[in-house]
Amino acid sequence: MANPTITNSSYSGEFAGKYLGAALLSAKTLDEGAITILPNIKYKAAMKVGAFSNLVRSADCDFDATTSGLTLTEKVLTPSEMQVNLQICRKELHQDWEAAQMGFSAFDELPPLFSDYVIARVAAEVAKATETSIWSGTAGEGSFNGFSTELGGDGTVVDVAAGGAITATNVVAKLGAIVDAIPSGVYGKEDLTIYISQNIAKAYISAQAALGYRELYNVGQTEMNFQGIKLFTTGGLADNTAVAAQASNLFFGTGLLDDRNEVKVIDMADLDGSQNVRVVMRYTAGIQYGIGSDIVLLS
């Protein structure tokens, strides 16, 4: 098979929304709709959070609005600008791409063009980085503040101490402590979820196996839950960390149709005679939550 080539015009953003959408929404949390997604944020999104006071009172003949009130606070979601600037030599991916084209692959659908193949490989890494940032990111290089960071600095969030490593021996007690801390107004809500790290998930499955429920969480049999509350496992959370919240109270924002989004694959052969290929992606991403007092953080 001939060396993979990229057309002289190079791929340059015609389907940027498609590829960025695939990159971002292939992050497990977003792909499975585990939190609320706010797309197409141009710059920032302001969310109004309302709290009523003394709404119901004993009836009489008068109208008196002074005894009831509505307090509005504002939470702002400002996606951070992110980018990928990558230069690779064709030879580094040539063997993999050639094998894929000849059918030596476990995947049924493969990009027919080398440029698409490169984008797909990069997009998979973007998705992984996005998942990590959503849950445990900090506002450093290549990341944005995630839920663990934001919730950890909010005094209204209900905190539960992990108290060390979570194992099969103590995982049931730790999850029980999370459930006990969930506010009464949130407990029982349909979208209430306990988001757990991978080590907590492994400990919980081990604990269930030790109790004789070895077949309970076989693939395709049933989704994992604790006392009727859905457990959502994400590799984005650090070990021994969990968040209990409604999916409708956790938000991810991006600007998939924003003019700042860009995907380019540039063949450098005609520019400098090299075999290098440059990949450029630019996009925005960020998180926010609504009511901190409705959220429990185990850390």
C-alpha cells in the first residue's frame, strides 16, 4: 500500500463541529448524559438560582407580599479556551493506519482517509482529558476547574470525609455515609446519582461478591446502584472521591458551534519537504453547578 497522503488543501475545519462534538461528547460523563450539557455558549452562560422563603402562609382576606420572598443568586459558567497543537511524522501512524485499511483491526468502522484517522486518534485523547478535567481538573495548563475543585472550595456543599483509602471492607459504610448526608429535599429525586471513582467501584463490586451477589453486576445484567441510588463510575474522579448530586444540578458548557472552534490537519510536505503532519484543535469547555447545599462531596 502506498504511503498515506493528505490532499494539498489539507483538512481545515469544514466539519469542525462534528469532530469536536465527537471528541468532547465521547467523554464518558457527557456521552452517557450523566450531567446536564449546555452547548453553544458564545462567551459565558449565567444561571439564575432561586430560593423561596415563607411561600405558604395561612389564608385571610388580604394580599400581603411582605411575608414571602424570592432570593435570586447567579452562577456563571465560563468555558475555558483549550487547544491541541501536535506535530507528528507520518511514519509514526503509517503502520497502524495501513493495518486498519487492510482489515487487521478490531474496529468495524474506520476513517478511510489518513487525515480522518489522525483526527480520530487525537479526539480520543481530547475526550480522555475532558473527562478528567470535568471531575478533578484545576485551572492549570491544559485543564479547567472540575467539580472536585469547585465543590471543595464551597462552604455550602455537604462534606463527608473519606478518612483514608476506600476498600471492599469499608466501602458500604462510606457509601452509607454519603446517603445519610444527602439533603432530604434531594433524596428520592429521579436523577439523583452518586458519582464514584474507579477504585470505589472496584471496592463495591468486591464487597458485593463477598456477600454472595457475585452475578449482580455482570455486563448487561443491571446498572450499579446503592440502596436504589444510581452509581456512576468515572475515571475522571481521583481515588477515594465521590459526588452525590442530581444530574440537573451539574452542568458542562461548551461552544461547539462557536467561531473559535477549529480543527485542522496540515500536511507540511509541500511547505518544508518534511513528512510531518500538524494537527490543530481549538474548542471551549467548562463546568458549573447550581445549588451547592444540594450536593455531597466525599473526599
